[in-house]
Amino acid sequence: MAPSAPLPLRSRAAVAAGRAVAGASKVARLGTGSVVGGNVALRLDPGLLRRLTAGRRIVIVSGTNGKTTTTALLRAALATAGPVASNALGANMPPGIVAALGRAEPGAAAALEVDERWVPAVLEAVDSATLVLLNLSRDQLDRSHEVRKIAETWRAACAAPAVQRVIANADDPLVAWAAGDAAEVVWVGTGGWWTLDASGCPACGGRIVFDADGWACTACGFSRPEPSWALAPGHEVVVHGEERIELDLGLPGRANAANAAMVLAAADGYGIAPAHALPAMRTVQSVAGRYRTADIDGVSVRMLLAKNPAGWQEAIDMLAPPPRPVVAAINARIADGRDPSWLWDVPYERLAGRYVVATGERRHDLAVRLRYAQVDHGVAESLDGAVAMAAAEGDDDAVDLIANYTAFQDYLDQVGREP
Ligand SMILES: [Zn+2]
């Protein structure tokens, strides 16, 4: 691909100003500063996103769950073919993207995580992109009305001429419908299991029925597209029904195996074969603090993030087997969703047989839910207290922690953001 054209003076000044502000806010301990800096740069040059993306290979990753991890895997895969820029820390709206690209060398590819609400706006600003669409589920209860609306905006965005190719999850009916008008779709079978948010057909409002073979609408016949890449039991990916590839990732769980299958399909579209991509993807073992293990007062704590019912389902799949105790942390700040009644949609019954300690600002709501799920549990006010209480019920000084968004960020601050 041709190297990108040099940026005009105004854009260069905007990038430099953004970087200066980002540096200052980093010193002032306002996070990484990249969003603040990106905001400043975009105000100085509103056309900056288009200019910074011009002449690059752009791959956009979006979905309710797994964006950050999938983007990290994608970055590793694309990096086998040359330099890659990425908003790797989850700053996934235009300011964060601009900040990431402002640091990138000319011609570097870009693996971009994009908030699901911002996909159309970002696509409007790029000349050409591959789109990786993972899934769509309710983020929290009070945002449920948005899921269908987002699917509609995705469907329109997928049909835009800038979209060269969509890598789409064939097992999520909302994603399948959203990708339906794209010029080229590569379907990936992920073995979907979170069906609560898609029981209404996105095409006709009829009822979607899920079974072992997939899903179909009983009214209009809209059904699961035949995937060319498919996740099979044992964390293998089957390509075109023939070639079998063993994933053997450094990240736990079925959800990450599904994310990796999406990445393999995306990388293959750029001529990067699975045999090249996978060794690089296997080096990814922790993403923005997720899956890392921290030491808290001599207890080894593995940190998992789960922001919504589908995310909890995935995280429960990643837990070490019983009797490993679990600390579950729930806040209900703005970024988490104020209304924690979505806890009733999480299958906490699956934690039965483990000892669970509820913590976080909404620990008492969680404790009520655990009681109804008949899960043996305690309640602790602080992370340290919760870890100690949980570890006392285990046998190897190791605990799995699942936290929702702001609780996870608080704990990362507490244990240190770098391993
Ligand atoms: Zn239908």
C-alpha cells in the first residue's frame, strides 16, 4: 500500500498540540491522557481522523463484548506483516483513535477498537476499512432499547462504499442482520450461546429459535448464514469445512477462542495465514489488565472483567474449577449503568459449588442475587477484605476476581496498572 501523504501543517500542529496536552494530563494523573489530547487535536482540525487514516490498512473492531481483547489479538496478527497502530487501551471513540494514529508511523496499518455507537461516524471518516463485528447485547438493563437501534445503524454503515469487507459473527442474529447489506461478508461461526437479547427477529420482529445447528426466524426464514470459519469444540478453528487449526491461546475461555477465530479470518483477508498469525496471537496474555494475575497480601488474584450479563456468562466460563473461590465486584456508577437490576439476568446459579465474596458499591444487591441463586457467599467492604475472606475458603491462596467496569478500574489502580 502506498505510504500515506504527509499531513498538512494544520494537522501536524493539531497532533502536536494534542500530544502536549496528553503529556500534561498524564503528568497530572488524569489517566493516559490520550482522550484529552485527542479531543484538543480534533477541535483544532476536525478533518484529522480522515487525514490520519488515509493510505493505511484500517481494521475496525466493534461489538458489546470482547472489543479490547480482539483488537489486541488483531494487532498482534497484523504486526507479523509490518508496523501496526492501535488504540490498545480501549480509548475507543474518535479522540482516542486520533491520539493512537497521531503517534503512528506513516503507512502503519491500524487495528482500531471502536465503540459500537461510533462505528458509523468512524466509517464516514475513513476511505476504506475492514470491519470486524463481534456481537451485540445489552450493555446494561437501562440501555436495552439501544441494541436494536445500534444494529440498524450498523446495517446502514456496512453498506457504505468504504467498507471493503465485513468479518461477522454468524451466530449472533443481530450481527448477521447488520452485515447483510455489505458488499463482502466473511461469516465466522463462534458457537453463540447468549440468546437473550436476540429472540426477536431483526428482519421482521418474528420469533428466532435457537438450536444445536444455529438459529432461524420462524416467520420470515431469516437464518444463520453458513460460516466459512468456525470455532469447533476443543478450541479448534475449522476453515472452509476442511483445514483444522488448533488455537492454543495465551488467553482463557471460549469467548476469547471466538474472538481469535474472528481475528484469523480478518488477518487472512490481508494475506496473513493462520500459521503466521497464531504464534503472535499466542503471546497476548493480558489485555489492559484483564486476565492478569496480581498479588494481594500473598494471595494470587486473577482479574477478569465483566460488564453485562453476556460478559458475566463468558467470565464464568473462564473461572478455575471449584473449589477456587471467587470475588465478585459490582459498582453502579454511570459507566456501569446506574440500575444494577441486570444482575438478575446473570446466570449466577452457575457459581454453585464455589464460595463467592460479593464486594463493590452494590455488594448487597449482588448478595441478594447470590442468595436466590443458592450460592454460598460472604460480603466484604474492600477488595483486600474480600480477597482475604475468599482465600480463607480455598486451599491454594488463589482467587478469581470478576469485576464490572469501574470496580475493575479501581482495582487496577490499587494493584498497579502494569504487571
Ligand atoms: Zn424474521
